[in-house]
Amino acid sequence: MRHMNTTPSKTTDLSKTASPADDPEKSTADAAVTEDPTATAAPAEATDEAEDDDLEFDEPDPFTEARHGVGAGATAVVSAALGIVALTGAWSGRVAAERETLMGQIQTAGGSSAAQQISEIYGDAWHTTALVNGVFAVLALLVGAFVLARPAFGTPATRPQPAWIRAVALAGIALGILGVLISAGMYFDLFLSLPVAGTPAG
């Protein structure tokens, strides 16, 4: 009697698993999964470092802050100083007045009336002093106005003009206006008139 062979001709070995070499796609996926998890954090750390560098770069330099407004501040101080000189008088005004006095004495040495002597010796020296002081007052006014108007022209400044600079410039302008008024009054004899010679008795 013939027995039928029920044993399969080929059996599958379940213990045998596919190696990474047999399945390239699986090996690639496994390699991607087993990568260092810190690799994805590297770009974020680099971005944070770049932002930190930008923040450090934007921090103001103390030396730059100290130099900011030095020129405008010096100009404002010059304006105030010119205004003070216009009110108190300058050595150049005294020298010019003495020169006018000497010239008046020379011109009246040959004989002249009392009124002419007063005008040539005293009046011209007085008017010269007022004129010189007026020039200093006008300079103080112009320099102070330049300091206040400078930020409106040229390249816009990154920071506003310091308050003390504006205050000193305003002081120079005020002194300049006051000096102009006083000098004009002196020059046109509004405050004090020239002495008048008395009529000789006779």
C-alpha cells in the first residue's frame, strides 16, 4: 500500500530573520531612528547664540555714549560765554575805545569847541564800546540758534539732543538778545546821553 507523503517539501525556518543587508529600507529607517537625538537641537542652539551675539552687539558703548553731543555741548557753552562777554565787555572793546579817545584828542588838539571835544573824545569811544559788545551779542545769538536748529538738518541723529545742551544754548540766546538790546541803547544814547557843554558866561 502506498503511503502519501504529507511532509512539505520545503519548510520555512521561522528563526531566520532578515538581516539589514537583506532589507535596505529597514536598515535606513533603523539608522535614522538610532541617530543622536541631540543633532536636531544643534541648529536651535546656534540660533540662540546668534541672537545673544546680536543683543551684545546692540548694547551701547560707554565711550560712544560719552562722546555723544560733545561738539554740540561745546558750541552751546561758547554761545553762553559770548553772551556773558557781550554784557560785561571785552578787552577788545576797551582797546578800541582807548584808540578812539586818542584819535579824538589828536583831532581836537589844534583847538575846537567843547561840544566837539566831547563828541570826539568821549562820544566816539562810548559808541565804539557799544558796537564791539553788540558784535559779541549777535555772535552769541547766532551760535545758540545754530545749536538748537542743528538736529533738524543733515543726517538724523540716532538719539535726541541732551537736555543740558538745549538749556545752555537757550541761555546763550537769551544773553545774546539782552546784549543786543543794551548795546543798541548805548550806541543810540538811549540810556545815557552825551554830556552837554555849558554856555560860557559873558
